[in-house]
Amino acid sequence: MSSATIFIESPKDSTLLNYTISNNSGNFELIFKTKEASSRLNISYTGMQAYFRLIDLTTNKIDLGNIPLKELASNLDEVIVNVNRSPITIKKDTLEFNAASFKTRPDANLEETLKQLPGVEVDAAGNTTVNGKPVQRILVNGKEFIGNDPKIATKNLPKEIISKIQVVDTKTQSQEFTGEEGDSENKTVNITIDEDKNKGYFSRATVGGGADERYEMSGIGNYFEDDMRLSVLAS
């Protein structure tokens, strides 16, 4: 089947090695590098049971043959739920990353998290690209964060409050209203934050001094909670 999500991870610590989606014929190819002797293959598709398989990596090329997926039973007398969130999910035109699946230092911000995502790059100036396409907007729970500069979100949002990172084609307001396809050459990143964590503050201050008793000071403070955004500037 087409558009199934396939990813390979380390069985030791669940580090993501690479991911892809199946083509119209249901075929896929994964190329990755690892020093481990085995890796775990994961396949997921809506309405189907998740598929797991430990792959022996003693050879350079592996043909997996046909992989059957079983349908989820609709009528069950007893249901046992095992939570195993995939690091990557592809839903139609949305690429979704589970932030908790990517390892960073404890106090990492959104920018450092983005650098760990496959296909995502952040340059020295803080500009973000996804598979070579520039990120024009960064939203938080579907809305503008503070101002229209994506770097405000990437440099100030801590990873610990982030649940999911979604990548879609950038759409104008009219395209969003009519449901038309967006601009595939430009990307929008939406950061999903759980309701109980959607609050915080950050600030910055600068001080400078010179000759003849000349000096300057400036500062900015920002606070966000749910849909409220508050900024205070002084200089």
C-alpha cells in the first residue's frame, strides 16, 4: 500500500536513523549508516496494526520481500493499549515529528531540536530549511507566536514544553480558507504545545557605555499563556 510511514531506529536507544514513505506500488528504500549489528524496522499505516521487525545488518543490501500488514480489529471484548509513539508520522500533506523521540541536552531550545530532525537544517544565522526549502513561518498551536520572525520561537521555546513539530507547505489566508494546496517551495512549521504547558516568559536586556558619560540601555520582556501574548519594550 502507498503512503505508509517507514522508519528505522537503533534497538539500543531508539535513535532514529532514517525514514521514508512507501510509493504508489507499496515499495520503499531506506539508506542509513550505523555501527550496530542490527536495527529495528517500524511500519505504520492508518487502520493497520503497527509492524516491527529486527533487521540483521551483517550485509550491506537487504531485500525484505513482501511485508503483510494486519487490519485493526473493530470489535473487541477487551482492549489493551500499548503506547509507542512513532518519531515520524506522515498524514497527507503534513510531516509530523514527535519531539520527545529526538535526543538533545536537557535545557535545549526549539532551534537545537530542529537540528536533530532528519531533513531539517539550521544555519549559523538561525535560518531553517526543510529538505532544502526555506521555512517562512513558525506557528505555535496554529497561531503566530510573538511577531512574524521565526527566530523568536526557535531561540526561546524550550524543548521540554514541545509535544509535536509539524511541517506543511506554506499557505496564504485564501488558500487556507478554500483548502487549496500551498506553496511547496516554502514551508511552515507548527509547534504543538500541550495545554498545561502553553505558558512561559523570556526576556533580553542590553547595556552599552562610551565616552563623555554617554550610555544606552534597552530591554524586552515577553509573556505567553494559551492565546495571550504580551510584550514590554523599554530603552
